[in-house]
Amino acid sequence: MQYDEIELRVHERDGRQIFELDGYFRPQPESKPPEYRRNAIIDLTEEQAQRLHDDLGEYLSG
């Protein structure tokens, strides 16, 4: 699924930081921003977020 916007939120759960990615997509191709729908994409632990950062860095720098 392709999103028009992706938002990152950081919060604490059980003493650990959790990185929550939310995506906003158009229900219809002609939808305007107020009609976008929020969809939770994924919750990552700090270790998972670091691994994703490292992996993305390799692709984006190459």
C-alpha cells in the first residue's frame, strides 16, 4: 500500500521506547487531505528501528 504521508511517533511501553509508524492514505484517488485515513503501519522496538535505519542507510547511500 502506498501512503501520501508517513508519521513517526515515539512513546514508552514497559520502560522501552517504541517507534510507531502511521500512514495516511486516500480512500479514493480524488480524496483531499481532510479525507485521508490514518492506518497504523508498524510498531518497532529501539533495536528494530536501529536495524531498519542501518539497512535503509545501505540502500540509500549506494
